[in-house]
Amino acid sequence: MTAGTTRKHRILVLGAGYAGASAAGRLAKRLHRDDVEITLVDAEEDFVERVRNHQLAVGRELVRRPFGVMFEGSGVRLKFAKVTALEADRRSVRVESAEGEEELAYDTLLYALGSRWNDHGVRNAAEHVHEISSRAGALRLRSHLDSLAPGRKVLVVGGGLTGIEAVTEIAESRPDLDVALAARGGLGDWLSRKGAAHVRKVFGELGVTAHEHTTVTAVGADRVKTADGTVIATDATVWTTGFATHPIAEAGGLRVAESGQIVVDAMMRSVSHPEVYVGGDAGRAMGDAGKPLRMSCATGTPMAWQAVDAIAAELTGLKLPKVPLRYFNQCISLGRRDGLIQFVTADDTSRERVLTGRTAAFYKELVCRAAVWAVANPGATVLSRGRRVVGEPAAAAGA
């Protein structure tokens, strides 16, 4: 291509979780396909409902959602490959697929590779525990649970949202197992008084043992060891102690926080590389209440929407809308027949108000369905053909 010719503006979206997939669809509706080329990169060919992985782990069948169907007719190009490296200064990403290694260039990058399970450096955790942050991990746990005879012990390590959902799901689906949870603090100690009391009530009904104020420091094939020297026997250890970001961002030259998350401004733009935007767990973003947003589906999607709207405004000159980045509630499933909706302040502090029981379980189910709907329906088209993006000259873009 000779200097002076125009080409489409290349937008590369890395990761097709809740943030990345909804961002790609929203970009396709915000921008005209004659002017931009949007490529969505992910190693999976189906959308993974991460918030349902605890259900998958106990044998429940989930609806298959192929990306090819979800993005049919959208103009979004799908690239099924694993991201292996980023070179932010060169605006280049390396990927690996069944066809081999490939380098993808971009003009604008939306980084949404999300997070993965975090072993926190605990000895032998990687060799002996099960994680449910990925579909593959949930399926491995599913196979292992199926192999356990009645009376065998299951220990979930981590007392946050994921841990509570996982342990109650396992206890409800396998009442023949001896199920327990190890929490670093008190059970549900971040919840309101009513919220924590309901979790304790459900644990009692399901026969779940709670090891509170218990820090696991080492893991073996059939036991864990705690900070005070206590040994807890287990036939399956499920690790839910939080998430960690992928080191690709920092290795690629982006400025990151101590958490490994990419530091972004209010528009979800990297503070070190303005052509890079971030959505989801990979970004260290501040909410409207002035506190960092926690890693969650609830905040990942609004972050992605804000990034998309900023990209569209940058490329078209349209007015930049502000997406609300605040919290309203925490939705916790407690098996299939019970749940807890903990209402919170804008900065995620628990209020005393809660919903519990079947009403809360139904509420949580609606939230999960709405999250998938948001991926498939990422917003209405706002760009008219009179305000189109003009591709930069190929030579100027380094092509």
C-alpha cells in the first residue's frame, strides 16, 4: 500500500469474557464497518459464563454460546488464538493458534484479558488444588467430584463471594460429601449483620463446616496446613482466594499498579499508552465513589462500555457519555434454591438491607441472564453515516 492511501482503523480487542465480548459488540454498533476493522481475540470458541462456573463444576449443563453465532453479521472479525505477548511501543500483539504463531498490529487496543486464579504463593497449591476461575478448571473439578465416594471430604479455601457460592453449590448437589470452607476472616464478615446471619443459616442447613480465621499456608494431595499448624484432611481442595492479572500487560510495557492491573484514567485509557484502553479485571480503575473497583463482572462490563464510548468519541468527534461506575448490590447464590442480595453503597459498603431465600435466588438468576444479554446486545447504534471515521494514511500508521 502506497503512502497517502487510506485504510481502515484497526481496533484489536483482547479477551472475550464479559468485558471484551460486550466491548467488541458495542464498538461494532458505535462505528461504521467501512471505516474500522474490529478483531476480537480469544482462545475459546464459545462464550464462558464465568459467574456460573461453580454450577458447571457440580455437573449442571450450561447453554452453549458460540461466538460465531453471537457475532454473526456484526462485522466483528473473530480470531481464536491465545495471546502470548504484547509490545505496546510497537502496537503489536503476538498470538498462537492451531495455524501457528502470528503477529497482529493495531491502531487502538482494548485490553480485556481479565484475571485468573491466584495461589498467593502458597506452597504446592498449583499441584494439588482445583480452581474454578476457568471453564477448564471447573470441568476438571467436576470430573474429580464425580469420582468421590460418599463421605469424602471437600474443602473450599477462600471466604469471598466465589468461595461461598462454590461451597454451597457443592454441598447442595452432593449432600453425601463432607463439605467445609476455610476463610481467612469471619464468615461473611464484609456483609451486613442480616446478610452474614443468613449465610450462617444456610451453611447450617447444608451441613457446611466453616473454619473461620483460618489461613492456609501449605497444600498437599490429601490435606492442607494452616498458619497455626492445624492440618485439615481433604480429598478435594478448591481454591477461591481471589484473582491475579496476567503478566503480559507489564511485560508488554504498560504501566501497572502493585496489583498487576493496568493503570487507567477515568476514560479507561492507559496512562502510559493512550492508544490502549482497558475493560474488566485487567484495569485498575477508580469508581465514582473514589475507591478502586473490585474485580467482578458487575464492574468489568461498565468499564468496557466506558472504554468503547471513549474510543468512539476519539475517532468520530461525538460527545463522550459517562458510564456510571458505582455499586448497587452484591448478588450471591447459595445453591439453586437460596441466595443473598446484599445492598451496598456506591463504594461497595454493605447496607443493612438484604433479600434472601428463593426471591434472592431468582434475582441472582436474572442478573446472570442479564449479563449474557448485555454481551449479545451491547447498545444501540449512535453513529450516523455523516460522522464516519476516516482511516489514517498507511505510511503514517507504520504499516
